[in-house]
Amino acid sequence: MHSEIREQPFEPYAELLKYQQSMQAAGRYGATAVFVGSMRDINENDTVTAMELEHYPGMTEKYLHTLGEQAAAHWDLIDSLILHRVGRVEPDDAIVLVAVWSAHRKDAFEASRYLMEELKSKAPFWKKEQTPEGERWVENNTAGY
Amino acid sequence: MTIEVKFFASLREQLGRGEASLTAANPMSVAEVWSQATDNAEMPANVLMALNMEYVTAETTVNDGDEVAFFPPVTGG
């Protein structure tokens, strides 16, 4: 189980492979559920050229770690990985990677969905968008369900 | 006693500062910390509050050495 804040761009699929190989669990997992959130170049019909992603150092890391523990306590998981960017983010950059490994798809799907929805609604991150008209804070995340 | 206060994102910009340090004679609620740290500014209805990096409500008691944070709805992921 691992969670981490990244200040530099990361390649989610390379991270996924690297972590999976480090797990030493080959042959045990039958289901891997993966979510990658990437930056779009448009929001609310406006062009977005970049974003600044702010977090609460300390609380954000603690919250993501707790989420991983909660998922492991509730579902039958082999491992989980959460990576999240902060700092200046550009269109097509990965913002978040959530991956869950389990024996069967039910636990993998449900736990990954839980991690993403909790992260989106409670993990202390904030996005400030840069548009041709200037900067603006994103006020709310869209509902996941 | 001393209480460290933090503000994040749009709330920090609206208040014009990211941190404040309070001294108080007695334990107080999170709501009272807000009032003292913001010169009695009105608390936004959607503000989120954390005490020592855990979510709490406005009624939660704050003690000496605690860190209190106020921030707008989160928008990560």
C-alpha cells in the first residue's frame, strides 16, 4: 500500500508497471483496477492553458494514507497505489493515479471507486485554472455518482 | 496558549494571508478561532475545518499547541 504526492509530472502507466513489479505478488492478483485522471484543456466552455494544484502539506499525505488503510480494511485487497500531482499542471498531464490489486474484480472495482470518490470529495487539494481571461479557482468537483 | 491557524486556496486569497498565530487564555471552539483569526469575518457556509489535520466541526474544542485550518471545498483528482 502506497500513496504519494508528486511535484513533477509522472507517466502513470510506467508508474503502474514499476509498482506492480515491486509488489512481488505475481500469480496472486487476478484483478487490477486502474483510474487515471488527466488535465483537460477545456472547462466550463473555456480554454484552460494550465493549472496550479495546491495542497495542505501534511494533511493531504495523511488523508491519502488513511484512505488506503480504509480500503484495505473494507475489501480483500493485495495492494493499492495512489499518486497525485501538485504544482503547475499542463493539459494532458496525469493528475491522479489510483490502482488496486485484488484476487477478484468485485473488490478491485469497488475499492478503486471508493478511493477515487473519497479523494475527490475530501482530500485537501485545490485547483486554480489559467484561462486566456485570467486565473480562477475551481469551486467544486463534479459529482461522481 | 498558542494556536496556529492556516488558510488555503481561495480563502487565503480572500483573507490576504495564509497563516495566523493566536494566543488565548482558555480553550476555545474552532468557530471562535475563526473569529479571532479573521477579525470577526463572516464564515463562508461551505468552509471546511481541520484540527491537527483531521476534519472537525465548528463546535470542536481547540487546545494549546493545536493547528487549525480553514479551506474551501476541495477540488483535487
